[in-house]
Amino acid sequence: MTGPVPGRRRRAVIRLGILVVLVAAAAVAALVFPLPPVEELRNYFGTTGWWGPAAFILGYAALTPAPAPAPKNVLSVGRGG
């Protein structure tokens, strides 16, 4: 039995590199950009209508696997949890 095809392995390495860069960029952005206060988040999503809770849920789901815990914690407190 032979190993993976060289072109296939190269694509896997490139995809892994892209993933690492994206995760690193998300971590840097979470640490560099200031986080809004909890009351500001609550007020904002309270005035958005029907799409506010949907955007909040999608944002929370997107931040859940993020390596930096700060944005996720702000959203957890903002939702009352």
C-alpha cells in the first residue's frame, strides 16, 4: 500500500496553513480591537427587531471555537448566562 498522493498532501498542507492563518487573525483581532460593554450590546440587539437575535446566535456560534475567550465571555454575559 502506498502513501497519499503528493499533490493531495500538498493541498492538505496549504489548507491547514490557511486555517492556521485565519485562526491567528481571529485571535489577534479579538485581542486588539476593544470589546463593547455588555449594556451596549444588550441595547443594540434590543433595537434590531427580528434579525437581532438571529445575528446574535450566529455570532455566538461563530465565536465559540475561537481561541481567545474574551469575545465569547462578553456575549455569554450579554445573553444573561
